[in-house]
Amino acid sequence: MTEQLLPTRRLGGLEVSALGFGAMVLSPGVYGEIDDEGGERALLAAVDAGATFVDTSDGYGTDGHNEQLIGRALRGRRDEVAIATKFGFRLPEGVEPHPFPVGFAFGELAVNADPQHVRGYAEASLRGLGTDRIDLYYPHFPDPQVPLEDTVGAVAELIREGLVLHLGLSNVTAEQLRAAHAVHPVAAVQTEWSMWRPVEPELLAAARELGVGIVPWSPLGSGFLSGAVSEVKEGDFRQNAPRFAAANLKANNDRFAPVRGIAAELSITPAQLALAWLLHQDEHAVPIPGSRTPAHIRENLAAGTVKLSQDVQDRLAAILLATEVEGGTLL
């Protein structure tokens, strides 16, 4: 039975739990190995704890693994959740890769958001998820070789047909958000945002002006803000992130000690403080933490009811303003 523990928020016209669940962690090759049974158990723990918003992508895992796992786990419970997925990162054979630069060690990702491929991406995701509609559909990255307005136009066509219910954007600029919104209303924009990665002020301002929700990805800094990461092991994608290189990780842990100290004062976990802080930044922000451990999932979602006093918020703001993160950014 689902426990209704979380308040709800709106992403444009889509109502979801104030904290969602980022399912990327449920596929092998992200934080090391995991089996499907454990992945399904983790996802259901999130839904049972009140998360009604699940985020995935056609590019998570091999050959649509993440979407397929979600489809199996939610069989019979599909109507309890809103499913968001992304496209343009898992390229079928013969589709030309377009390089998108990133701050990971490998330097770039291969994407293709050409409108001629969008329907095929969506149909593959619908099959993998075992559903007849996608609640929120994002191009995973703006394609450097394709006008974003053209990609959005292809999604708008799917919305008119009822295969997609709401349009999202991911990893875009304020200018791109405004251009896309002029073609079709955008419900949500997904962007990296956490205590160690500030949101772009112009993007936040544009989202507020247009009535677009914000979905912070990596709201726990890829686990760093949980306070439990002292090293990154083989098979963990964070080995590609300079912030997690041994020397940088040690420096960053030292610099975030005052934040962990405030969490201890409040008798909450560092992860709960990081998520509660994000929820206090904007009333339309819906972070999507991910975890493989049911206990950690319940702990994270409990942050949805944590209230931070203005004094605590001011202290955190001062600490974060004075804290320099070593290792650059991912995007």
C-alpha cells in the first residue's frame, strides 16, 4: 500500500510529489553492479514511500534497460506515478552521432535530436515502459546540429496524438527555454542543481517568468552531499568526474564539513538537509534523488517534510557562497 507522505508540486500542468525518484542508479554501470531484482525493489520502495514521479531515459543502461526495468516493476501500478523519460542519447544503428561537450573525463556525449527520429524514440520508450503514454518527455540534450525548436515541434505532434502528455527540456539555457516555449508550452526544465552546483540564474528567472517547473538532477551531487563518499571504486561512472578524483574529493569533503555540521544540529542526515534546502529554493522545484537502498530512499523522501528556519537558510547561504568546489562542473 502506498504511503502518502509527501506534499505535491506542479510542473506546469503536471502534479507530482515534491520529491521524485531518479531511476538512473538502477542500471548497471552507474554506481557499480546491480541486479534487476534489487532495482525493482528499490523503485517500488520509492513509490510505496510516496514518490509519484519517476525519471528515466532511453539512454540509461544498455538497450533501454532502465525503461524496461521500470515497466516491469510498475506493471499493475502504472496509474500511481507520472513517468518522465528522455530521448536522443540512445542512438539506433545508422543514426548519425552529434557531439555534445561535457565536463566528464571522456569529453563529449553522442546525441541526435533530429525531428525525423523523435517518433521512433518515443515508440521505443513506450514499448520498453509497457505503457500507452509518456507523462513528461524531454530531449536529453539540445542537439548542437539541430534547432531545438524543430525537436520541440516533433514532440508537440506526439502531444497532439496523446502519446506524450507534457513537454520537458533538459540541460538547456534560458535562451533555449524561451525559444522552445514559444513553439509549445514547456512543463519542466531539468538541470543540474544542488548545494555544490548552483542553478544558472538566468535559467531560473526564465522558468519562473514562464511558469515552468524545475527538476534538479543530481540533487545530492552524485551522492557527495550524503557525506558518505570517501572514494570512488572501479565500475562507478563518477571515476569520469573530476570532482571525485581523490585529491579533489578530499578537499571537497573538508570544505562541506560546515554543511554536515548544520545537519547534525538539526538531527537530520546531510542528504535530507541538501534536499530540503533545494525544496526551499523554489516552490516549483522537484528534485529527483536516486538510491538503490530502500532505507536510503525512505530517508531521502522524508526530506519533503523538513522545514528549514530562515536563520538556517541564511547560514547555509553564507557557507555555500564562501565554498569553492574543486573539479569543475559536469555540463
